[in-house]
Amino acid sequence: MKHKILLILLLVLCGGWVHAQNAGITPSASATPPPPDTIQIKGLIIIKGKNEKGRNSYKFYRDTVYARNKLKKNLQTKWFVFDLGFNNYIDRSDYYGAGFMNFYPNHTTYFNGALAMQSKVYDGYSASSLASFAPRAASAPLTPSEFKLITGKSINFNIWLFQQRLNITKHKLNLLYALGLEMNNYRYARNITYQPGYPTQIVRDTVEFSKNKLFAEYISIPVMLNFNSNPARPGRAFQVSFGVSGGYLLKSRTKQISEERGKVRKTDDFNLNKWRFGLTSELGYGPVKLYANFALTPLHDYGLQQYPFSIGLRLNGF
């Protein structure tokens, strides 16, 4: 009987020792590396682990299940999409005709046989209208270089309050539209000055400007057809969009900085077109997207016939 009791006690003690070993009383013998941490932010999966040197490492994956669930919705919305790019314009103004008008101010006929508007009436983009909008002496006629821009400083910045994509066919063909503000800076390389009033005129100035800028802000609505090559994998999808855009001028101003006058700001419409219509497009692969806008209406209401365009990067878009 005593032998049986001693045998039972010995088995109990051995079992307790084994349990203690498995419970981690001696962790050095049974330690295993902890599993990696996983974080998911919408359709982005981030896995945190350790590399061979024991340092933190991160791996990023796209969640295709999340993307496919989004495809169940025919209407998708993006909030606060941003554009950052550069402005310039194509100039089709009649400088030759305006120079003729300044050289022969008393002539009643145009050099090509058409009737000249010597009464200074602003009639669209004719030579007489340009000569009245930007008058110059006959000895120093108006040239396209007068309105040359500093491209690297003529910034285009747009804020789209929202952008929506409406499915048309299998999420590969979509209707894309938005509402937002287009802000255009035209940084002039020459010393010209807008003189507000009626009529507005652009004159050569006598001072040297370190900054000479025209700013124009529009509220705009672009509407485009969008093609998406791979809706279920946005990170590997090729996208192209093309359409039209309409906008209305909200405000415009000039800003000049010089040693003689300091900082001077003027607010006026400066003979700018109130309405703007044009073509708009988008090209992208994965998260990288480019945009391009081209106006079909000139920047100014009369005189100068300049068609603005902008090119740049689109952030947070579809």
C-alpha cells in the first residue's frame, strides 16, 4: 500500500514539473518569435514584422476583397481631391494688325482691306480692339513677348470639394464628375501693368518688378468619361478620362512687388472672361495621376486672344 502511495505522489510531481516547463517557467527552451502585427486602413493592409537583423520591417498589400466590395456600389465618392501643376497659354492675338493700327492711327482701312475700328470700339479680338486694350507707341509696337510667362512660377492649384464616379459598364466605363475651385496664377516676365477701370488697359511700366502676377479663380464643374482597365485592383489599373469643363470667374486680382512701390494689390475683373469652357483629361496608373485642362474660350473678354492650359499631378483622385 505504501508503495502505491509513493508511486502516485511521484507521478503528480513529475506532471507538475512538465506543466511548469510548458507554462514558461524556463522560457529559453521553448520561446518562439511573436506573430507579425497586421493593420488595415480601408483597402490597404500593412504587416509589421522582424527582419533577419531583428529590426522592424513593413510590408504593404492591397486588399482585393475590399476593392471588390466597393464595386458593389455603382456610385463612389472622393472628398477633397487636389491638383498641383503649371499654367501657360496659346497666344493667337493679332499683334501684326495691332502694330499696323499704332503705326497708322489715322487710316480708316485695315492693311488686308477690312474696315478698321478707329473709334476705339472693343469688338472681340480684332486688331483695333487689341491696340486699344494694350496701346503702344508706333516706335515700340506690341509683340507676343510682352505677355511672356515664367512657367515655373505660374502655378495652378485646384481643390475639388468632391469627385464622383458613376458606373456605366462593369465599372470599366464610368462617368466622372466633380465640383471645385480652380486657382490660376499667371506670373509675367515683363514689366506690364493692368490698369483697372472702363476700359481696362495693359501698359508698359517704368519700374522693375520682382513679382508681377495675375490671379484668377473659377468655380468649375468637369464631366468626363472614364476608362478603368482593372477595377478590382486599383493599384495596378490603367485609367484614362476625357471630357469637358465649365467654370465661372469668382475673383481676380494682380499683385506687384518692386523697390519703388513696395507691394501693390489690385482687385478687378481686368477684362477677363466671366465664363470659361474647355476640355479636361486625366491619365494615370495606380495612385499616380496626371491631369490636363485646355480652355476653348480666351482668358480675356476682348483684345488679347490667349487660350490658357494647365498640366500637373492629381492627388487623392480615383
